[in-house]
Amino acid sequence: MLEFTRIEEVRAAARAARAGGSRVGLVPTLGYLHEGHISLCAAARRECGFVVASIFVNPLQFAPTEDFDSYPRDLVRDLGMLRAAGVDAAFTPSIEEMYPEPMQSFVSLPELSRVLEGETRPTHFQGVATVVLKLLQIAQPDSIFFGQKDWQQTAVVRRMVHDLSVPVAVMVVPTVRESDGLALSSRNVHLDASARQRALRLFGALSAGRALLEAGERNAGVVARTMHGVLSEDPAVRPDYAAVVDPKDLSPLERVTGRVLLAVAAYVGGVRLIDNFVLDVSPGGVRELSPL
């Protein structure tokens, strides 16, 4: 596996791969990898002849009060996982390499960025969109791969590449879960045994919402309140939101029909976690959609 820290190095490697006839796939990560990230690498490996994975804890997407300093990091471990996953190149730039001068140019999507995560993290998606566009400019991939757990991020990136005519396919890979349903997250490392058990409230809330839909409930407000109630049953879990929205533009729904996103966020043991289900609700029943 090639290992790069400089922009021009990874740009040249991706250019050479394209010149040799390979499709280039990009897997952007914050690091502290888990099997969810590896599933993105596997999807990229299936689709592309040259796979680049970036590891960069992007300061632009963390507010001053958030966990930038405590975000878990283990570069040696991460590189070993990428190597084992068959990634062709790892890009691990420093902050100084990505932002040699204070940034004056940012990508803003105010409508998609102000809801759900944006209500708690108002500057988050500006930072996400800006760094993703920068990575796209660096590697110029044919496809970029994200996990479903960060659905709002995928919606932001999809709209950005559409609006700015960026020639890349945005691919979304299903959430990887532990056997009890907990969505894998780098932040799970901060959960002690008690908090780890309480974190199952998120999956439980989504499951309760889906069960209501399977039972015929179509009032989105009833479904959202039920999910919020499941989160609230444990006083050690502090709900942030429980929402039933359109998966494309994240607008709230009144009646549930067709494609729907059930999304939840909560603080557990001081750790903020998110999760979601993407479903198709039709007269014939409720089924989980494959996001790719």
C-alpha cells in the first residue's frame, strides 16, 4: 500500500491510475477505523481498480465545544487495517498540508445543513462539505464512498456535487452493526460497559418506529414521538432528536409513504451518537432500502 502525506503525491498517483485505465475510488475517513470503514473500502475495491482512503480529523467540522481534541486516533492501527483491506493508497495529511493558510473559501448548503444534526452542530456540514470538495479536487475520483449511518452527510455531499457539477458518483454503503444492533462508530470507544448497553436505545427507538409503520401507522408525528419516547425512557440517555423525514432533502413528513428516513441522535454517557433506518413504505409492506 502506498502511503502519502502530501497533496501532490496522492494526486499524481490517482492521475497515473486513471491513465492506466483504472477507475479511482475514494474513501474519506476521520480515522480510528472499524468494520464499517472497512466495508466502505470493500465496496470501493469491488467498483474501482485504484482505491484511496484518507485519514484526516478535519478541524473545520468540529465546533470549539466539540470533541476534536479527544476524537480517537491511532494511525498505525488504521494503516494496518487499510493494508489488510487491500487499499491501494492511504492519504494522511497534516492540518498544515490541508490548510496551509487560514481558510477563506467554504462550501455552504444552508437548507440541508440547518436540520437534524445542524440544529445542534450549525457549522458542522460547512466543514464537511468544504473538506470533501477539497478531497475530490485532490484525488479526482470516479466514486466516493460513505456509510449510511451518516445519512445527512451523504445528502449534503450529493447535493453539493449536483449543484457544482462535480463528476463523481456518491456511493452509500449500509450501516455495519454489532450483533445486538448497535451501529459501529469510532466514538463507541468512549462508552463504558453501562453506556454501551444504554446506547442500544438508539437502535431500539428506530426499531419501535419501524414496528409502528409495519403495523400500519402512517402519521409521521406519532412515529417520531414514539421513537423519542423510547430514547427518553432511560434517564441516562439524553435525546437530541427523533425525526421522520424525506431521505433526499430531509424535509419533515406529515404522512409516511414511499421512501422515508427514520433518524435519531442522543447523548449516552457524554457521547453523542446517531443512527437511522432508510425504509420504503408501501401498501405491500415496509422494507429496508439498500442505500448504494
